[in-house]
Amino acid sequence: MTKLKITVTLKAVVEDAEGLSVLKALNLLGYRDVVDVRTGKVYYITLKKGGKRLGNEFCEKLLANPVINECVVDG
Amino acid sequence: MVRIETIEIIGRQDRELSEISRSFSLGLSVEEMRRISEYFQREGRNPTDAELQALGQAWSEHCSYKSSKIHLKKYLMDIGTKGILSRGDAGVIAIDDKTAVAFKMESHNHPSAIEPYGGAATGVGGILRDVLSMGAQPVALTDVLFFGIRKVKGFPSPKFIEGGVISGIRDYGNRVGIPTLSGGITYARFFSPNVLVNVGCVGIVDRKKLLSSSVNIPGLKLIIAGGKTGRDGIHGVNMASETITREEDISTVQLGSPITKEPLMHAVLEANERGLIYALKDLGGGGLSSVVGEMLQSGGMGGSVYLDRVPLKVQGMAPWEIWISESQERMLLAVKEENENEIHRIMESWDITSSTIGVSEPGRRLRVFYGDEMAIDMDIDFLTNPQPYDRPSSFKEKRENTVIPKYPENIGKVILALLGDRNVRTREFAVRQYDHTVRGSTVLGPFSGIVGREGPTDASVIRASWDSYEGIAVGHGFNPFYSYLDPLAGGADAVDEAVRNIVSVGAEPIGFSDCLNAGSPEDPVVMGEFISMLRGMRSVAARLDIPFASGNVSFYNESGKRRIPTFPTVMAVGKTKDIRNVLSPDFKKISSPIYLVGLPTSDLGGSLYFRTIGVRGGVVPVSNPDFLSRRVRRILDAVNSGTVLSIHDISDGGLATSLGEMTIGSGIGASIDISPFGLRPDFVLFSEPTSSWVVEVKKEREKEFLEIMREDAILLGHTSADSLVISVGDERIASIENEAIRRRWKGGFR
């Protein structure tokens, strides 16, 4: 069994609307030191066999949008 | 840090000039580069990178309409102009002494082909800003989509594109709080991989508050408000002016943010309500470069802009990047100095970023600075006026081949097949994701009938104001299958269909917006088709004297050998005096007489019937503007006299499909006899005659109805309990239960 952790985030040049909303909310709660928030999504995938290479394939075919997303596979 | 470079172009050879255009992604031809080189020779210096980039934007097909301008002027722009109040970012037509409607339809094809979700979402965002630019409150969104069927190697699959486009429209439209009211989805092989996303928006504006985009006095402050400027969407317009060759990277696709747009609309409308805005324009294709240029140019002014004052998303952007970035959700306001602070205050109260970035000045120079550095110093008229092209066109000889197919064994089966066709059956899987009642003024949405079993409508109706019963109808017309075979007929029929749809809800059509889709204008065949299409559109619109108040042209919808047919999506806007009289297509009452307005035809080229049974070619029916005009007048008279219960126009799938659709919403069936037409039954049932409607009439007022319609109405039969029965004289040729029709139309999508 292999366990993969795949993190999909927005590319740095892409504006993260959700992140900005959280940033604003944190600031409004009084946490004035927060200057940037970026959001993303993590997938935990268990494989019978195979490894990171498959994880990259998952990213390409399903999990990430190559135009706006960055995908990191840890395993 | 200086990030302005000078590019040496004076005295360069053609080959080098074209290399410069390519390496800077300017998308300019050698002739255009030569013209630029000559201009800078007169200026006595070489251009900066920002100047070249600005020219690349301003002279792109997308911004300048250089290939279509001459033809649009000749064929469309002069029709019914007295009704038009303004032709700015959106067209504006009065509905009464106080109120006007602002509307526009526009394509967002290229971005959607690369990044469907973001492309479609920003398409919606862009069209909202166009309507907002007129000072109008957007009240309805529409979207007409064209998807491919097969996957093309190297491009995303049609399913992926479709899912992305629909969710992009859903997420943007729903979050921004404007109802998505009307539209269409068409599937055809032509649209792999060149998907088309045509989006429209309708807004309401107080005629006294109508805004222009022209900066015609010096000393006006230029304020950018809304989203920050980033690297997204650089060279978008250049991409839209080329054919798609590969999957592009991030920089050409813009990213929308409805959460910024929603308060931006409120802020702008509040400022306009208080009379603080002098001129207004939205930042779309071409970014600041196009907008500042066009605002100053149209008002005969010059001006200065300071790029270091533009709020940025990311640090380290070069001045030319700031100048041409197509980041979304931005508006440029021109305001008098005394109102400047108040504008910033309003923006801040809505949590919107704003910054004064420039000022209008007398003269014809545009000067753009970054700090103390000069980035651009050019003559505005040179910058904003590329040489229009009268590109060569060639006209294919029309091949008229009448095709007579075998008579089908089972008419009932064909009717069900057409009702279940992917281009006819319900669009609820997409449309139900869109909010079409937000703002609470929707009178008739995309579906009508008994809750839970609704059938389709022809057009949607929205309330114009809460002080009166006036309503605005929105509908569309398009037929790429007709246009593929005969661009002229396709153009005429698109206008005809748009009119039919508006009339079907009992509204009077008052204006069109045209979104013209085509392949590369450098191909003479495409140019020939383009001109034929315009001629077709003109023939109908001119006869009805209804103007094209706004629109756009999308060329270069081709990749490799695959190109789309040259065809228009026509959005029509109509008005109705009393929304309480709006009609829907579902049958209302058992044993009411049913009439056909119009005549079946033996021209079935491009029809759904021919496509379904695999017949290629044939003659495409052409709209007869005289018939259309007469029938429109009579139908509206009949509707206003209160003699009509329901109407549905005849389009894809012909009379049989229209009747089938009318049974869905109410579960009331029909029994008709088609012997009076003397044509082959399949031709009567499945031909798609233009300018035709099926009308259910109040039994007790049938005589009155006939007095109004005269020779235009032919009795088909009457509504009945629970099935659709079709006979020729005494012989019954089809009998289908309503439930079977409903199941086929609603069921089994995908």
C-alpha cells in the first residue's frame, strides 16, 4: 500500500478569492498581522501499487486545472 | 528600477519587423509594423515596449474590428437608427419616456476553449460591465452555448469544456446576483474544438442617467475602480485575433471575481444616481490601453496617465504589463475634480479599491508615465485608428439540390426521436443550476407549466420597473446548421427566429444585438460567408425596421482544418405593456382550437429531420421578411385583443416538435389533421418553415381571432385530453401519449 498526499493550490499569479475573503475576515476579527491567505485542497489517496508517478497522472487528468492550478504530490 | 525598454524598429527590414511582432506577441502584420515604423520615424525616435504593446492591443481584430468594420457599417448599422439612444459599450433603446433598456451580446469563445470555467465566468463578468458602463442596472443575463461532440487531439474533451462552461456561468451569475434568464445550447461536430460561448446582458436605465464613455472636456480625473491589476489576461485580445493552435498558458486567460463585481455594480450605480460620474467605460479586452485610448479619442481629448498609481495584485509588473493587462472587475470613471473625493468615498464604503490614475488634457497626445519615466507619448488618433481592411472575399456558388428522402415507416417514432434529440430535449440539467429568479422581477423564465413538469419557453420576460406593468422580453435566434449550408439563409433565419421568440410571449421586438461568429477573415471564403450572412440579417431587420443596437464579431474560430460555420447569434429584446398578459407555450385548456400561422415547406435542408435520418444537403428555407412583418403585426394584435391562450414558434424539429413541446408543461394533448396542406405528412410535420407559430385560441373568441389573422391562420385541430394525435383526413398516422412525450423530452440526458 502506498499513501499519496496530493496538494492542489492556485498558481501564485492567480487571485485567490476565498483566500482574500478569509484574510479580510481575520483582519476584521482583529488579527492585524495577517497579510496574506492562500487556500488549496488536499487529497489523501491510497494505492494498492504504484507511486508518485501515478499521482502526477491523477493531477493531470482529474484533480488539477493546468491553467490555474499547481499540484504537488507527496508520497 | 527602470523597466521601460526602447525597441529599435526604424530602418528595419520586413523580416526583422515581423520577427519583432512575433517575439513581443503583438499579432501585427508586416504592413502594420511598417506603418508603425514610419510613424516613429516622424516622431524622430524608436518606440518603447509599452508603445508597441499598446499598438498591438489597439490594432488587434478584437479591439478594432478592422476586418468587419466596413461591412458592418454597410449592412447593419443604418437600420432603424432613430430608435437608438446610444451605441456605447451596450446599445440603448427607449421603452417609454422615462426608461430605456441597455443590452448587448458578446462572445467569449477563445478563452472558453482554453479554460472553460474561467473563460465563461469572465464572459459573464465582461458583459455585465458593458451594460453597467451605460449607467444601467443589469437585470438579466443570457448565454448561448455551442459545444462540440468529439474530442480533438491536443484539446480538452467536449464534456470537460461543457462542464466547465456551465459551472463557470452558474458560479459567476449566481454569485453576482443577476438572474440567468435565457439562452440555448447546441451540440454539433463543427464546434470541436472551437467551442462558442455567446453571453448577453440586459439592463434598465433611467434615460436621464444614461452615461457616455466619451471624455470631451479637459481636467477630468480618470479613476480606476474595482479589481486590482495583475498578470492575468495579458495578450487576451491578440489571442482572440488568431486561430487556436495549442493549449495556452495562464497569462492569456483572465480570472473573474463575482465577489468584487457585486459591490462594484452597487458603487457605480450609486455614484451615477447621484450624478457624480461624467463618463464611464469598462476594462475588458485590451485593458487600460484600449479604454483610455477610446475614451479620450471619442471625446477629442488627450491626457496623461500615471501607471505607478494603478493598484496591483502582484509586485514587479513592467509598465507595459500594467497598461495592457486584462484583469477583470475593473471600471474606469471620468469625473470632475470636485467629485473626485466623493467617488473614492463611495468606493471605499462598498469596500472597493479605487485610485485616480490620470487626467484629461486638451490636445491629441496620450502620455503615460511610470514615476518620472515616460512609457508612452503618442498621437491618439494614430494609436486608436488602424487601417481598416477590405479583405478579399469569394462567394461559393450555391448548390441547390432538392433531396426527397424515403417516407418514414413510423411517424410517431420519428416525433419521439426528434423530441429526444440532443439539440431539442430539455436543458434543465444546465439551466436549473442557474438562478433565474434572483432580484424578484422574473415574469416568465426558461420553463413554464405545472411545477415539476414544466416545458420550454420561447423567450423570457422580466419586469421593467415596480411602478408599472411594463415588461422586457429577451430571446435569441441562431442556426449554425442552416448557416453551414447557406450563410445568407442562416443569417436571415437567425433574425427571424429571434423575432418569433419575442412575439411568442406577446412582446413587441424593439432591438437586436448580434454576436457574429466566424473563422479566419484572412480566408476569402470566410469573408464571403460573412458578407452573405450580413446580407441575410439585413434583409429581415431592415424590413421590420428594428436596429442592431450593439454586438460583437468573433473571428478566428478555427484550428487546423476545422472551422465553425459563419453564423450570428441574434439576441432580441422586446417590450410588453402589461406583464399580466404574457403568454407561455404550454396548452391551457382542453378543446380549444389550434391554428398554424405560417405554412409548412418542402425545403428541409439543414433541418433536424434531415440530420436525424442522415440526409445531407437540400435547400435551406429562407425567411420572407414581408410575411414575417405581416404575421408579427397580426399576432401581436391577436394577443392584445385577448383571443390567444398560448403560442409556440416552430423551429428545430418542425410542427410536430412544437406541438409536442406544448403538451409538456400542462399535460394537455392535441388532435390535429394535416390534410389541408397537401404536402407529404413528414414534410408538414418536420419541415422548419420560417415566420411560423402554433397558436392555441380561446374557443369563444375564435371568430375574432380569424378576423385579425385572416389568411395567415390555418386550422390544425384542437387540444384534447392526454395524447398527441395526428391524422391525415380519416387516417390516423401517429398517436403518442403525453406522458411518453414528456419522458422523452425530459429523460435520459447523457
